[in-house]
Amino acid sequence: MFAAHELSSNSKLSVLVVDMGGEMEKRSCPAAETGKCIGCKPCHIMCGLGGAGGMSSGILNLRPDIGGDLGKLVKSAREAQKLVEEVDTIFLEHGAPRKIYGRNSKEIDELTRRAAAAGVKFIPIPQRHIGSEYLPKVVNSFKRKLERQGVKFMLNSQVEQIGNGEVIIEGKHIKAKYILAAPGRVGADWFAGQARKLGVKLVHGPIDVGVRIEVPAVIYESVVKVNRDPKFHIRTKTFDDFVRTFCTNAQGFVMEERYNNHIGVNGQSLRIKKSKNTNFAFLVHIELTRPITDTTAYGRSIAYLATTIGGGKPLLQRIGDLRAGRRSTWKRIERSQIEPTLRSATPGDISMALPGRIVTDILEGLERLDKVIPGVASDSTLLYAPEVKFYAMQITADEKMETNVPNLFIAGDGAGLSRGIVTAAATGLLAARGILAKAKV
């Protein structure tokens, strides 16, 4: 959508946006209201107008080195920051709130000090929180503007194949001089296959594997007042692995992600409707070298195993049970202080699905984080698995976001260029500018 905005604002090119999902108002997740997933296909969370970001908490991280690193895609730090500001301006135009979290320097300094004393790095970030219930208004406002500028939308339409100068949608060949592929995480694996067929250069990058943590909101309350989505970076004791917090949802809800052959978990938070819990992702950073480099296949294998053990549903376990080496049951969970917001999960043993090294990293990382946020690693804390971030395949492109296949451009998480809303949007602007430069319009 950001690429379409740039193209339609600055040229007379004909622009068509294709998405396998539907309109914002037709995208919904029953789990957010009932705690039970009915298995929507295609998953309304992962695809549709606005992409996966359209069904998230709508937290905008206003730093160019968060959610990717724009500084590596442009010539200067100043240019990277300018891109962030351009994206932010467009969101504000369409209804994003003016309030920014993370501007109180005294509170940030105190949290940074507490974290450092525990051997944890806190990353302060200016942030806006749109809220899941307000995102449809923002996305629809954006769509209406694009339509006024001549952009056409083809929704509920899955691209079957990308060819030279065309895309094939349900058997129909659509000619296009310039193609911008922004497949998102849900389409990352599919696009990697398309890229190989076309001869696009690509490499396997790192992947993040872990769990979603759920704690009583009161435990995280003082932290989210400083940053709505606080980022903590940790090095584990046993393996010296990198573990981080990601996508914090204060008084939010845990949700399912459904892919073609496996499930995952995610979270969202709303500005009006609240739960009694706060959830966040706790992820282990994984890189593979010789002889195996396919981190995507590795991540999928973990997700498949967890899906099998959970009977097609996410796994749910208390930390106390994980430490004791026993599976969780609904009776044990109901004796805890926390009522899970995702009731469709299967109580079980996460250590039967995640590799031992990752389980060790999660336990050690949470024990370290508990020194910064007391109570986060209590026995009743809930873990949902798996949470796997599928942006491991990195498509090679130049500074204009053009691949080695002429007139094929890329953008976003699914192309391995970003890991969040703002950075993904910024790569869309860069790709559009690359197209405009080549079209000389």
C-alpha cells in the first residue's frame, strides 16, 4: 500500500494491488473475542488488506534500526530516519494517534539502569500504539485515498506464479511492466520458490524461534508505561545465545496464526477492550552454517512438530511445569493465578516440540529478565508455542529494491528486508522510487 501510494502520487502509471486476503472489515479473528480459534482459512490474521500488520496491535516503532535496519538499505542515517518520518506522517494522516510512548527520559534512564544491573540491554524506542480495533479505520482510510489516486485493488486473489512481465492469477495472465513482490511472512516460502524459478539471487538468513509469554498485566505495568512495546536483549548463560522480547501486548490477547501446514501464535492489544494479562514474544535468534543453511526449513520442522503434538493447536504450558519436567494440564493451569486468553490451546509439554537448546535459552533468559521485571518468571507464567518468525529468506536486491531479474522489485518482511510495520512500509517507498526512477516519470 505504501508503494502504491508513492507510485500513484508521483506518476501516471497504472497501479494494481493484488492480495490473497479480503477487505479489512471482512478480516476477523474469533479468538480475540472468545479465546477460541475456529481455524479461518486463509488465516485472516496473516493476509488481507493491510497485511499481517492490519491485524496486529498497530505498534509503530519510530526508529530506523528496529524491525530491520533501514540504515543498511539507504546511504545515510539521516535518510533512514527521514523514511521513518514519512511512514509515520502517512499513518497520522489516516488516523493514527498523536500520543508517543518512550519520550520520558527519566523513566527510560531508570529502566535502562535496572536492566543493565541484571545484565540485560533495554532498547528505548519512540512508539505509537494504534490498537487492533482502530487499525481497520486507518487501513480503510488509506485504501480510499489510494483509490482516489487511481489505484485498483484485486482482493481474495492469490498469485499462482510470477513470470517475466506478468503474473498468473487463477489461470489469468496479467501483463505488467514492473512487478513489486511484497508477499509478507505468510507468502515468504512461496515467494522463495518463485524466486528460484526466475533465477533471483537469494540467501538464507537468521530465524527467530521461541514462545509467547503471558503474565498478569500488573507485573508488566510499570514497564509498558515507559515503552508500550519494550525491547530487552539478553545473552544466555549456557550457550551465549541471543534472546529478545518482541511484540508486547499490554492487557492484550494471545492469538493463533494459521499457515498451510502448521500453526503458530501471536498477540494483539486493543485500546479499549482489555484483558487482565500482558503477553509478549520471547525469541531465540538462530543462524545455521555448513552443511545446512536452510533456516526456513528448520523453523518449519519445529512448527510442524509442535502442531502435531498439540493436535493442530498451539501448545500451552506453565513455566513451573516446564521446570519440573512435566506436561501441563487444564487442572494445573486453572490452579494458577493466570487465566489464559487463548483457550483453544492444548496443555502439554513444550520441551517435546522445541529443541533442548532453545528451551534452555528460554528458561535462562526469563530468569535474567525476572531480575528486571520481578514475577515474569514465576511458576504460574504461561508459555504458548510455537512462535516462529518466518523472514529467514533474504532476496538479493540493489539500493532501488530491484532484483537481478529486470523490473522485478521486492519489499517487506516476506522478502527478508524487514521485521515490522514501519520498516516494511519504508521498503515499499524505496521500491516505488526505484520503479519511478527506472520508468523515468
